[in-house]
Amino acid sequence: MGFGLTKLFSKLHTEDLSTPKQVVGIDLGSSSVKVVEIQQQEDVLILKTYGELQLGPYAQTDLGKATKLSTEQQTEALVDVLRESKVTAKSGVMTLQLSTSFVTVFSIAASEKEDIGPRVRVEARKYIPIPLSDVTLDWSELPPIGENDSPVREVLVAAVQNEARAETFSLLQALQMSSQPTEIELFSTLRAVSKTDDKSIAIIDLGAQTSKLYIAHEGIVRKIHRVFAGGSQVTQRIADQLQIKFEDAENQKRNYTQEVSHAQEIKRAVTITFERPLQEFKRVIDQYQIRTGIDVSRIIISGGSSAFVDMKGYIEYLFNKPVEKANPFEKIAYPAFMEDTLKEIAPTFTVALGAALRPFEIFE
């Protein structure tokens, strides 16, 4: 299985890339930061600790709002979440948000023996909206799938803004933490939920600011689709409908049950916000299945908004397919009494846990 591009982050590697015994995965998102620390004991990976902090207070804005923090504010938030979670690992894998990256799959008409490297960079300029000199670019040719005899070769291209890479490196240095190879969040997500016997799977990541669809075949990314709609928009709709503060609306959304007051208004805000992105995702999945002749065997939802009580049922209704919530904690050991809690919070920690698994390359 392949989850990352080996060349892309070589400059972030430490000189010693031996597998550490303790690793913390760090997911610095738009509204919160999540960390998961795992430890290797003999041949078993064990959960040591985890934690989450909301970023709104660091930007002096409301809880749950998407924020843009300065490097100093990000460092403060990271120090706080590591301290409060009692993380002791000195080796960390920090993910890069898809918003600072450009990941796409495109086709090139070429013979089997042709060197397509030079053509990839030329073609990539059509998809990357900033100069290639401002990004670090990597690419990988994808193996053909389905019944396809046409002389077309598919390529996965990933580019990360140099500024974002430098900021990530600076943050890890400020934390006095050695850096394992860093990666874009979608590869961490794939590692967290994929299984060795998977064929084609679809992952729907419902974040605070954006909703993302990843389709992977045998562990390799085949399709990415993003829509700018997420949990923050839901909260704003609730606040507007009920004429309450954003933070109060966020708390009502998080504590939603079918029995609470204003349950209908809260559920309506969720469905209105996510209906368009979910319909787009369904169309993309349908097109993929038609083009490849391969059915998507699993649909997995992750991200903070997937924790909404009715979200799983809503997506099953729209897609007319079974849907499962991501549970990356299944890949590691933990005390039995924590099972219910971890299962509940698992979708939120998918990226952080997937990042922590990278040095160990655990797939199931």
C-alpha cells in the first residue's frame, strides 16, 4: 500500500530516520489542534495519550470558528495541547492541511515506454494556481485499474507551498521535537482507515471549513474532491436562525439530540450546509464506479462534523449505501474501559493517529 510521496518531504527528514519507540501525531486544523501519542512495546503499538484544544481563544474569537493563527499563536497552542495531554514523545509527525497543498490526479496520453516526467511538470502548471517555484512538487504514476486499454497514464501530483513547509519545520523546532517525514493530511487519513484487503474505498472528511472526498484503490489515492463547506458554516446558520452567539450555537450543535429544544432548527442547519457537498461527492463516486467498473466497497466518514448524531444516517440515506464512522483506534491497543469513549471521538482524531502511525507503517 502507498500513502505518501517519498520525495516530497525529504528536506524535513532528520539525519536519523530509525523508527522511534514513541511518536506523537499532530493535526493542526483550522478550528482545533489534535494530538495522539503512541508507543511501541515489543510488536504492539499502544495508545499513550491524546488531546484536543480549540484554537478560537488563541485568536480571540469564538469557540469552533475557523481561524488563521500566527506562528507564535500556533506554537503556544501546540505547547499547551502537548502539556495538557501529557505527551512525552520527542519525535513528532505534523500533517499539512490540504488548504496549503495542491493534490490532484490527471491523465497523460503517452506510450508505455515514454518518459513522462518533463510532461508532468508542464501539465501540473494547469492545476497549481501559484508559480511552481513557490511549491515543492512530487508526483507518482498510478497503476491502471479497471478495463482500460487506452494509451492514457494517470499521475498523482502533490505540491506543498514552501512557506507552509518551512512553518511546519519551525513549529517542530520550537517544540524541540525531532521531525519524522511529514505529509499532507489526506495520506494520514488513508493510513488510519485503510485495510490490506480493501479494494476501492471512499473517505468523506467533514471538517470545520471544508469537506473533502478521497477515493482510494488498494491504498492509492485515485480521486480528490473538495467543497468549501463545513462545521463552522453549520454553527453560523444555527446562530443566525436562533439569534444567539456563535459560541452558544456551537455548544448547542455539539450537545444535539433529537430531544433538545430547537432540534429541528439544528438538524436543518446541518442538512442545508452539507447537502450540496454530499451530493457532489455522490456524483464523483458514481462517475468513478462507472469509469473503472469497480464498486466502492466502503464509505467511511471522518472529521469533527461526522460526530453529529444524525450524520451517518443522513449520508446513508443520500448515498443509498452503508456508511461507517472512522475508527483508527482499532489499529492500536488501549485499555478496554476506554473503548466507548475512543469509538465516539475516533473520527475527530483520524488524521492525528494516521500521522503517528507513519513511522511504523501499520495498515490494519
